[in-house]
Amino acid sequence: MFDASVYVRRRAQLKSLVGNGLILLPGNEDSSMSYKDNVYPFRQDSSFLYFFGLDRPGLVAVLDTDSGAELLFGDDIDIEDLVWTGPVEPLSDQAARVGVRDIRPSKGLATFLKSARSKDQPVHFLPPYRPEHTLQLHEWLGIPIAAVAQAASLSLIKGIVSLRSIKSDEELGEIEKGVNATNAMQLAAARGAKEGMTEAQLAGVLQGIAIGAGGNLAFPTILTVNGQILHNHYSAHLLEKGRLVLCDCGAETASHYGGDLTRTFPVDPQFNSLQREVYQIVLTAHETAVRALKPGIAYKDVHLLACSKLVEGLQALGLMKGDVSEAVSEGAHALFFQCGLGHMLGLDTHDMENLGEAYVGYTDTLTKSTQFGLKSLRLGRPLEAGFVLTVEPGLYFIPELIESWSSTRKLERFINYDKVKTFRNFGGIRIEEDFFITASGSRLLGDPLPKSIQEIEALRSK
């Protein structure tokens, strides 16, 4: 939790941006796993955290842009709850630490909103991503369930995106804590991976590091010998000689700001010659993209620059051919790089994704592509000082995709399919780091983490 003045300022800015009516911000509830009292670890809604900082379930906030009032609806625990939880700080005391004084019981919210609606006062809310929020909004505001998401407030979405996109010094400090905890996870993976281990055994060590650092995982760890599957989580697969391990992990702090880093390393002490060549292609694309980061440049253009470097490397391997710019323009590289170069990072790993990529990663004039590969770029808009984002190029050799494209000879003037088929069992490589956009360029967040071939092999030899 930051100083109260931070939250007071954020709420004042939001009220000014939205301009009229009520802003309704539901926090999250406990969510049951297998029966009512067996709940998932609680995770507060990120926008609620940003404006109110209170990390407990069962709260709903209302900002009245017309009167300036700031209300928090919620309840203290009773003596029967205390038996199970122990003492919990009174809500009024917690709220005071973020500058909120008007606390009301949960049962009064429906009546309060009904009164506002009777006066034709607009009620602004965000697109719900949990079913219980959809039901609540339906009940509170009388909106048909199927229409709730479409009734979300565009002015509220855009206002929150404009504020959360620019990270303050306090936020940067928390993000760097998360990145450095993630660094420790990555080092443990590269040093601790042994032939014969399962992916799950190694992933368990990493989760312990995240929890021990005071927070938890920012997202389920991607740790796999099948790195060609973009979001392949750990399983009982064995680490075997000749295979690559792709580890994409993140730790978030107690305040829920997190890191997101990927490294790829061999199960053996060293990369083999082909693994070295492919790894260096990805590393060159990564370093080229990082050098291009600065305010004003469209991240879509940085993505396309990285794609060009990947194509140049694949041509040197004999997998691609033809004009590089034409190959990228027509999406031929997407046989090997099917996703985007990166995304915003902050309170969410894909920061503010629940608000809509059209508003977070794009603009009214720059819209998402429909081309395979490029349509998966989450961030395309011009960069601004204060943004925090990831840079994560990769090469992924997906047997099923290779078979699909080769069967129709898709874009064959750019692709040497006979050679590509020899890579069916190669796997995948990704390298990912987190950056802050400065006034003139960018800054790596967290302590530098080994990523060159020599540095990775040094870790594997220890």
C-alpha cells in the first residue's frame, strides 16, 4: 500500500477524466475451488487496487463525480468469522489509510444505486471478467445479463487506461522488486535443472521462491521442454538430454506488481550447434528491438523490426528465402513467430487486458491487424515515457503448423519447406525482459539476468 496521497490523487484524476455520474468499482470476492469454504488464494481486482489499495474481499467503491463523494461499501467480520480468521483490522481503519472516510454496509449499495438511477445519474463501470460481477451489475443496475459487458463505460475504460499506463516512481519500485524476485526464479531454474527431473519438480522450486519473496506467482509458470507451445505449463514431462527448457515465469510482490521474464536453456551443460544458431537469431532480434525502444515509436514497428531480424537469421539457416520486407509484410515469418513481441506490464502481467486491447495497446487510428501472427500483438501503439513493457521475441517450430502450411505450400516463395520439416522436433526458444520507457529511450528493469550463450552455458555448468 502506498501513501494515502497517492490514492487520493488518482481518484481525483479519474473523477476529472470521467466528468459526470457515478463510478462503480467492485472489488473481487473470494472464489471457491471445490466447495464453498475451500477458496482460491484471494486476488484483488487491479483497478480497485490502483484507486483504493485495499486488498480484502467483499468491497465495492463508488466515486461520485458530481458531488466529489467517495464511498466504500463493505462489512467487518463478526465474532463467528473471527474464530476462523483471527482478528481483522476494522475496515474504517484500513480505509482511512487510503483517504476514504465514508464507509457503508454492503446491504446499502443496492438502495444507493437505485436512488441514483431514479435521478437518471449515469453509472460508469468496467467490463466484468468474473461471472459474479456480471450478475451483480445485472441486479444493481437492471441491465440484462447478456448486455452487461456491452454497457461498460468507454469514458471510464479510457480514463483508467490513461492513468495506469504511466507508471509512477512508487510503482516502478514495486515492479523492480517483482522483477528481481523473478530473476531469482530464473537463476534457480537454469542452475537447478537436471536430467531426469520433471518440469513440475523444477516449477515447484520456482513457486517457493515467489512465495518466499513475500508475494506469489504473477501467473502460472510456463516451464516446458515443449517450448514450441506458446503457453505450455509444466507437467510430468522429463528433462532429457538434447532438449531445450523454456522457462517463462513471474513473481508479484505483496502489492501485486510483478515481473515477467523468459529464458531458454539446454538440459545439457551446453547448447548443441543447431541450438546455438537458433538461440543467437532470437537474441539478435531481442537486442535489435531493445535498441529501438523510445518515446514516439510505434511498438508495432518495433515488432516488425524484430520479425525482420528473425527472417534474416532464418534465411541464413536456409529455412526462409526471398525479400525480407515482403516476407514480413505477407506474414511468412509467422510460421516460426506466431505471437506478438510484448505487452504492457504492471499490476497485471498483461496489464489492463481486461479493459480491452483495443484501448490499452492500440488507438482510435491504429487498430489490431487480422493477419495470423500480427493479430496476436497485444501492444502496437506509439510508446510514451512512463510505459512499462516486455520485449520477448521467439522462434517456435510447431509440427502441426508446419504440416498445415506445407500441405498447401503456403507462401512457399519465402519458405523452404523441405528444410523446415527437419526442424519439426526442435522445440522453441524465447528471450524476454522488462523495460521502462524513459524520456529518451528505455531502461532495463531489475538486475541484469544472464542471456548470452556464454552466460547461459556458464549457469548450466555450475
